[in-house]
Amino acid sequence: MLAAVTLGFVTALTGPVQAQTAEKPLVLKGQSTHPASSNFHLIFKLWAETVEKMTAGRLKIETLPAGAIVPPFEVFDATSKNVLDVGMGPFGYILGRNTATIPMSHGPLYGMDGSDYWAWYYDGGGMKLLDEFYRDVLKLNVVGFPIPTDYPQGMGWFKKEINSLADLKGLKYRIYGIGAETYGRLGVSVVTIPGGEIVPAMERGVIEGAEWINCEEDKKLGLHQVAKHYYTPGMHEPVTGGQLMINGDVWKKLTPDLQEIIKVASVYATTTRNFAFNRETAHACQELIKAGVQMHRTPDEVLKNFLDEWEKIQAEHAAKNPFYKKVIDSQKAYAEQIVPFKLSWFPPYNFAGEYYWKNKIYLTKK
């Protein structure tokens, strides 16, 4: 009888485990808008790996790079139509559909940095606006999560020194999104071309300057081989963010625990990869300097003029687009609390930083 009771107890313990491990895993098909080596795609990959671990293999997600199933600019629609179960892409890739894609993904954002921007989503009402944006404005059948990455971005690469806004006027400069719109209004001859065409265009003299992302990603592109003056920061994207999307019908079929794991894993993967990305970018900057690149601090005059012009453009967008206004009003209200608090309460980063590392700063300011 003791043997029978013991056997029954062991069976009761192992039964559910055996049933769970025997369960056929759910496999979702996913693709990003970026190359496999980009930080954005690496977040996508780490997110999928984390989900698989947290679900003990119950949920597996394929994370294919740009173009594997659909072209990069079709990822949003492909996810909505369930050509893809999962998609990963920046709102900048569908910028023409609604101007609200701008504040929902990048820009100066009233002085907020990338952490503040992310906090606005989860703490300041941004997630409700994101759901509304997908459902009622873009009419896309997806559930989305913000993935802030690749920030802050540099102003870019130039063949000659830029000492003032006057040096930029008339210059053929590759940039996209709000950067192109704003610099165009400031008299710069803006050109929008894909990343893969930037270096050849610089070599042929089609453009005289170009922005991409930062030291790490720009080095991969080879921009240091066609220009030696690199300026940072760029006020057009001190904050940058992408979107992780799940098809709406697929999402509804997932159990609540899987839905929560997907969300939590996105936060973990984004945070972990961005930590590493800062280190990788710092190392890449040092390598570029050793290769003869001159790194400069963007003149304050350029940054100030950019903000002045951008606020005019932003007011025009808000006047034409009620949802745009709804978004920036929410962001401004959140920034009004957070940014003055951090300016008042947080130790200035440069104070202790320069105390220890002033002779290591590699940017020169004209």
C-alpha cells in the first residue's frame, strides 16, 4: 500500500510537467524592417529568445531580417493582414500615412530623453494612445509595444567643417523624416535616400553630407571612408523608437500568461540590448577616431535654429491633425513634470563626468 501511495504521489507531481513538455509549441512567423546585424533586429531576436525561455518552449517566434518575406516598408501591413504573425519596424517607414507617426516615434519631444519617452508610453498614457492610433487612425489590426533604440543620433558626416547654420545652407544633405522637413525649411538642400545608397552617393558627390544613426551603425555602413568630419548630437532624433507588433487575431488567441510574457520580454530585450549598444557605440567611436575621423560637437546655433523651426512645423501639423495634437499635448504634459524634475534634482551628468574624464572627451566644440 505504501508503494502504491508513493507511486501515486510521484505521478501527481510529474503528470502536469510531462503534459506541458509534450505540448506542441506554438510557432509565430516574424520579420523586422532591419538587417540582421542592426541593433534594432538584435532586440527583436533577443525578445524572441527570451519569450521562448520564459514559456519553456511553448511559444517560439521566427525573427527574420528585412526582406526575408516582405519588403521592409510593407512590414506594418503584412502584420496587420497576418502575412506575418509578428513584425518589428519604426513608424518612420509609414511616415506618409499620418503625421502623428512622428511624435509617436521620434523627435525632440520637449526635452525628454529616450528613457523619458519610454516612460511616457508606460506611465504617461502613451500606450492608450498607441492602441487608439493603430485601431482608429491607421486602421491596422495589430497590438503594439514601443521599442526605443538607436538614440541619440548624430547630425551626420560632412566633407568639410560645419561651424554655423550658414555652412549648411545650400548643402546637399541626406536626411529623412522631421530632419528633412526642418532642415529643408532652414535652407539646406535635403535628399532622402536609403541607407545602402548613402556611401556611393557621397563618393560620387551627389550629396555632401549625410546622417544615419551613430558610430556603431555608421561604421558598419562605411561612412568614415567617404567623410572625415562627424557632428553630434542631432536634434532631429535625440529620441528614436520602433514598434514590436503582433497581429490582432493572433494576439486574441494567446493565453493571458503568454500575452504578459510577450510584453515583459520586450522590456527586458530592449533594455539589455540598449545597454550593450551604448558600450558598442563607445568602442566604435574610439575606433573611428583612430581611423582619422574628427568628431565635433554640433554648433549650438544649429541646434537652436532646428528647435525654433521644428516648433513652427509642429504647430502646423497639430492644427491640421487632431490626433497629432492629442499626442503632443499628452507628451508635453508629461515632459512638463519629468524634465524640470530631472533638471532640478538629478546631478548634472557632465559635472561628475568631467571631474573624472574631462581629458577623455573626444568631441570638439567650435
